[in-house]
Amino acid sequence: MKINKSVRVFGKVQGVYFRQSTLAKALEFNVTGWVKNEPDGSVSAELEGDEAHISTMLEWMKKGPERASVDKIQISEGKVREYSDFRIIR
């Protein structure tokens, strides 16, 4: 069953390839949705896929890419929107 999670990641997550790395991991884990930088320095994402893949993706997002330093992550249930791919929103 497909699920949707809305995610907000706080810390040193901009300027460290967080969005690009999230895109690569989403493709690897078969997750659809989007990721974008927020004006406050955080990163937002909406993830869709099966529960196991979303769980794996969320575990990765708690650490992020090598240069990132994640302080906090907020996760909430979202409504399934049937995304066809994963993209970086600018």
C-alpha cells in the first residue's frame, strides 16, 4: 500500500547537496514526490511509496549526505497524490 509523508529537515541542510542527494536516494529506494529548500534554511520534502521504502528513506534523511548536519526532522502523514516521479523544486 502506498503512503505519503511530509518531511521538514532542520540543521545544516542547504548548500551541502541535500536536495540532490535526496533525489538520488529517492530513485534508489523507488520513492516519488519532491524536495525543496525553504527560506528559513530548512529542507521540505513530500515522499510517496510503499511503507518499507519510505521508512528507509526517512532513516537516510535523519542523517543526510556527508556534508549535512541534521538537527531535527519533522514527519507527518500526508494524502497520497500519485506522483509519477521525484523532483527537486526550485
